[in-house]
Amino acid sequence: MRTMRNRLPTPDTLASNADETSVREGASSAFMRDRNVSVTERHHPEYQALGVPVGAFLIYPILAESAIYDDNAFAKSSGAIGDWVFQTKAEAQAASNWSRNLLEGFGSVTTYDYVTLTKLDTTDYQVGVDGRYDMVGNSNIYSGMEDGRYTVPFANLSVPRNAVTAEQYDLVQGDVGAVQELNRLRFSERFDAADYQYRNLLDGLNHVIIEEAQNHSTYAAQAKAEYAVSPATAVFGAFSWNERDYQDPGSQGSNSSGYELTVGASFDITHVARGEAQVGYLQQNFNASPANKTPAKTANGPAFRGKIEWFPTQLTTVTLHASREIEDWTVTGAFGTLGSSGGVRLDHEILRNLILSCNVDFNQYQYIGIGRADKSWSFGARGNYMFNRNWGMSLSYIRIEQVSSYGGLDFQDDKISIGAVFQY
Amino acid sequence: MFKCFLTAALALVLVGPLGAAAQSPSNPAPSRSAQAAAAEAASSGPIFEYRLGPGDKLRVIVFGEETLSGEFVVSASGKVELPLIGAVDAAGLTITQFQSSVGKALKDGYLKDPRVSAEVENYRPFFILGEVQKPGQYPYAVSLSVMNAVATAQGFTYRADTRHVFIKHLNELGEHKATLTAATMVQPGDTIRIPERFF
């Protein structure tokens, strides 16, 4: 569920998603994790947008422009082609200022304009609404809907290697959930549905690459029960079920259903660390593909997910994250993708209006049914600077190194970008 | 019976002077309160002697002379305007020195044996700014330390450098950097700046 975060905005990430069990402002809860404030979530009123009051809502308009140099626009293992791309994003966020309940809306349009590789030019859009109805105490029900068009970077190996135009997909997704909190117990339930429709591409000979095989719908249901051992710690058990239905199962993705059962804990130790971690078991059953004459497959094994923030000082936050789960995309011929990832990120507040960040991430993808596995490392560094509450700029560098068990798919990609943002 | 009485009287006569000799002015046995004061002085650090300055509000009492007593403010020129004797220098003097100065002035042609007492009623305020929650001007209190002053300003911000402090005294042109400890003291009229840290 999307929630407004008034923090130093960056030209390409101007909103953040809050935990779906966030409580209304001012409420007390045994599950609140607000004893520590991370660098990126710390409020700086002198550098925050004021918004435009419209009745009981505040509207936040944002305009961001970035110049990015990508030295390997097609993520090729050899013969890399680089180019400049100008990313322009116009966005508006609206949030209610009621004492109870919450209604938010958002909309954005992003254009990517390449200087030389103009066939890669795309336009993305996103529009959505989220709502939360507060009930007794910290119990609530919430729902949200979103419609958008997204560009898939070539660094994602689901994009055909012979494409010369950018891959895009249309996504319509919705969610509905509820939270019940009774003293030390909290129960959460949630249902998500998403529909992915991929747009066709062109290859170097202007032939159409049909991407309908990737079209699919995903349904997921989650339930979680938590017990607050203390105001700073809680233990929980969670169960989730999912189903994926492909329009053309077998060529790139197969119909499947599965579940994940985990136990975990969340904690918030003042001036030390906070986080949540869960471990358990996952199983995903992929249907047989009569068209390809492939038998049913099962992917199973340990499941884990966690995010821990360590606060060595109040000016520095170190974030560790790890996960192992079934991905929403896959490559040609595979039933699905089992992804394992982990990483560490460091954020440091040099000045109130200058934040420096760096990160190292690792991803490993196992493609079910074809025996292929890819590994990727990414290294990033960025700085965000706000001149005042309206103007800011950023500078970033990212390097991606991908190694595949299939030949000819390794690549290295470096991107450097400089951007400016205006907000009100 | 008479012999016993005579012996006891003789003993009293002899012991009394001997006891007094043991407690002669050259070797007095200290009283309990004096012992405690001596121990406290030995264990405490240097005694901070406050010196008067412009803005201090004084209460001056001349015993038996109500018209010469009252509350007076040290002016910007460092003097105190007192009845009968006029302007008396105060800036830079300790309260004891000021008392003596006023007594001498009164004795010079006005009073035979003036008994003067003075105390500071309101000290000059101190100023604190920088990385504290509530910068501003606050009233000085005796033996105020920088840590006390920060607490008065509702504590450090999360960006405060808690190891150093910049202090400018009233009679100085610029601030100087000092290590911030529990014994770093504040004087009335000081401007204290808590610097920002970057790591």
C-alpha cells in the first residue's frame, strides 16, 4: 500500500511503499517500530514540500529530469552500444489530512528519450488510489488499485536478446486487506491480483517479436499472525498462497500454484537496530505443458525474507536485506523463476540536506525446467542534495555485472546519471 | 572530707589551663562544621570567583541605613549609581571587592563605620545556539556548566558534536574551541555554540 513519505526525493524514486500494516498517525501499538529513525525516513521540515491544500487533501506536484549515460544499452556480452537518455517524470500525489482513515491518489508520466538509439524511446505511466478505513483501536481495512505501463530494462534477461525496441508491459493490480489488533495479538490478511500484458517488440530486421507468451495473471493470498513479546519485539507465523495463469503457458512461463509457510520475528532496539526476518518453506507446482511435451515441475526449498537496519550512529544507517521467492517473470522456455537476493546498503547524512548512499546487491535466478542459472552483482553510489524545500539534485552511478550458465549472456553495464527535481 | 575537696579543687585548677593550652590559638582543635568545610574545599576544584559586569542586578544593604540600601544595576559603563556616594566602579570586581569598595566610599566622609553587604540578585543571561533543541537566551545560575546549559536548552539535537563546544566570553572578540566535559563552566554573558558533526 502506497503511503506518503516526505523525504529527500530523488529524480527517479519519488514515492515509497509503506508496510501494509501501518497504523494511523498518533495511534500507539505494540507493533510500532518507530524507536529508531533511518536516514532516508528522517523528516526535515525545512526541506519538505508543503503541498497545495485542496479541501481536505494536500496535492504534491513533482517534476524530475535526469540525464543518464548507459554504456551498454542492450546489455550485450560483446559489442556494447552506449547512449545518453533523458528521463523526464511528472508526478502528482494527493493525500487526505483526516484524523482517521486515509485516502491517497497518485499519477505519473515518465518519458525516456535516447539521443541516438531513438527506437528505445518509451513513455511509462502510472495511476492509482489507496484507501484505509480505521476501525476500533489499530484495526483497519485497506484497499488499493493501480494501472500502469512499465519499461523492462535490458538488464532483465527476460527481454529477448535480439530486440532493438524496449520491452513494455501493462499492469493492472489491486489489493484488499485487513488488520486486527487486540492487545498483544495482531492478525493480517491480504489478497492481491495482478494482470500483466506485454507489448510486442521489434528485432533488427523490423520483424515483430510477439511477447504475448509472457502475459499472465497472478493471484496471491496472505495471512499472518503476530504476538508482541514486548513493545520492541514480536514473533509471527505467516502463510501465503499464489496462483499464476499464463495466456500461452509453456513457451515462457507455465501455469503454477504454490505456497509459502514461514515463521519470523520483528524487533526495534533503540539506537541499535530494527528489522524483520522470516524463514520457512516454499513450494511451487508448475503444470505440465502438453504443447511442449514437458512434464510437471516442482520448485521447493527454503524460503526467507528479511530486512534489518543497523544504526551505528544517528547519521548512518546500514540496511541488510535478503529474500528467496518465486519471481513474476521468467525467460524463454522456463516454467518460472526462483530468485534469491541479498544486499547491503549504507546511507549517511553528511548534512541535513545532503545524503550519500552506496549499495551492493547480489541476485541469483534459477529458471525452472531448463537448468539455467544467472547471477548478477550490482554496485551503486548516489548523492541527493536539496537546495531548499522546492529544488534538489542528485548524482548516481550504478554498475551491473551478470553471469549466466548459458553462453553469450554475460554482460557488464555502467550507468551514470545526474538529475534535478522540483517539488511544491 | 576537707582534704578530698581540696584535692578535687586543685585538680580542676591544674587541668583547666592544661586543656586550654592544648586548644591555644596556635593549635586550635577544629569544630565539626569547620572540619566538613575544610574537607569539602580540599576535594573540590578551583573556586569560581564571579566578577561583576554590565547588566548584573545587585542588592546592596547598608546596615542601619535604609535610604542607602536597595537594588541597583551595573550600567553599560561598568559602574553602579549609589545614593550619596554616586557612581562606584563594579565591572571586573568580585562581590567581596565591590562590598569593600562601597564601604570605603561611605567611610570617606559619610558614615563612621559602614557595614555593607551585597549580593547578585540577577546575573547576566547566557546565550546558547547551534545544535540544541531550543537555542536562545537563558538566565544564568551559579556554577552553571555547559552540560547544564544544554539541558536548559532541551538537549542536543541528533547532529550535535558532543565532544566540543565554542564559547565566547563577554569581554572577548571571538569564540574559542574547548573540549566539552562535565566541568566546562559557563560564565554570565557567555555565548555558547554547539557545533554540528558530519559523521
